[in-house]
Amino acid sequence: MNEKQFDKVKNGKGFIAALDQSGGSTPKALAAYGVLENSYSNEDEMFTLVHDMRTRIITSPAFDAAHILGAILFEQTMDREIEGMYTADYLTEKKDIVPFLKIDKGLADEANGVQLMKPITDLDELLKRANERHIFGTKMRSVIKEANEEGIQAVVDQQFEIGKQIIAAGLVPIIEPEVDIHSADKAACEAILKTEIHKHLDQLQDNENIMLKLTIPTETNLYRELIDHPRVVRVVALSGGYSTDVANEKLKANDGLIASFSRALSQDLNANQTDDEFNNSLEKAVKSIYEASI
């Protein structure tokens, strides 16, 4: 593990940028960026266009280490290059930003009020490649929709089981059991989730460290105990569909919680903007999310 990167993620001021839209969410992300589905005719062309979008974000002067601690990448982004360097190397060497990799394969069908992760059948190979590409950590997402104790327990069990494999590979896992912001039981879901996560944290060894990516809680500072737990490197918040302004306001109320926003970071960016327009829009989003995070 890169100790300099570990210290930056644990103690640095800033937020984690989520640039990890994958197969299912890529057309929606491109459309929001002003690239419609008639602009590409197959998956390869689609992923090239989304890599162009991410390259424009990452190479922008607004995307800087003064505000951004890390960036979460999609697998294809990890394997592509920016200015002749693999993306993670570009982030590390040119930007001093810590690279993470989204490793989940999407969500299983809903059961017991939750969606577990689909099996990650190539996990060992993927973690090997992540190390070869100089990735620091990983991210994997489940979704909780109802306050079903059995379902939430299954989500957390699965996340920590795979998280231990990731730790054994020398990487830091970001465990992301997202609570749906539209859940009628959101606060109850979060109370159960906190209890289950705490149980697993207390079972980790002194050399086993994780990060958490959680929905901004209904009860302010609900996750303070998790943020302060010795096995937790950092707790980051997902925007969950909130607009940038709403997500920032909710985030500001929670001490020690920092952002890991995706849509809220890129919502005002467009393929048709001039470089100045693009960079100014990105700078505005970056600075607002940074201010909410500190």
C-alpha cells in the first residue's frame, strides 16, 4: 500500500470524485453531458465517448489536488490512457489525486427490501490488474430500500466478506451500502445499517482498514461513531440523486463526512461548452463540493 496516499485519503481536506458510471448508467451520463444515443452505434463507441468526457474532466485545471483527494474509476477507464499514461498513473503523477476502482458488476434483483451485488466472478484477476495499474482502493455498491433487518444484514455481510478479500490483495475497499433517498423508511434503514456496520468494524484486525460510502443520513451526525472508528480510513457521502446544492447543504450539517459525488459534480457540464465554459462550470462545482466537505 502507498502510505503517502493512505495519509492523504485519511487526513487530507477535500472530497472523492466519482467518475465510475458503468455500462448501464453510461448512456444516461452521456445524455446529461449532451451526447445523445444517436451519437454512437455500439458499446465501443459509447465507452470511447465517455472516456473522452472523463479525460476532459480529469485534465481540466479545475480538477486539482487542492480540492480533490481521490477519484473513483470505471474498469474501462482504468485500462485506457490519458495523454499516453494509464488513467491511474496520470491521476497520481500529474494530479496527485488517489485512484480508486469500481469493482462491482451491478445489482441483483430486489429481495427482502434490498439489492445485493451480483457475483464478482473475476475478483482475483480484477484485483491483480488493479495492483498492476497502481490503484489504491476499490468501490462496490449495494442498495437498501426498506427497513428489513434480514436484508440489510445480508448487504453488510456481503460487503465485508468481499472487503476482506480486497484488503488481502493490499487495497483499501470503499464499502457502499446505499440507502435509497426515496425510501419511506430511510431513517429506520440507516439506524439498522449503522448497527450492522459497527458489528463488522469491531471484528476487523488492527491491519484491516476500510472506507465507507453512505447516503447522507436523515438524522444529522448519525454516522459520527463510524467516522471515528479506528478501522475506518474515511467516510464519504454519495449524492444519491440530490442536486448539487441540496447535497452540499445536507453534507455541511454532518461533521467529518466528506463528499463522493458523481451526478452532483458533473450536472452542469456539457460537451458543447467551450473549454473556458467547461472549466468554469467544473471549478464552480468542485469548489462548492469542497466547501461542503470541509
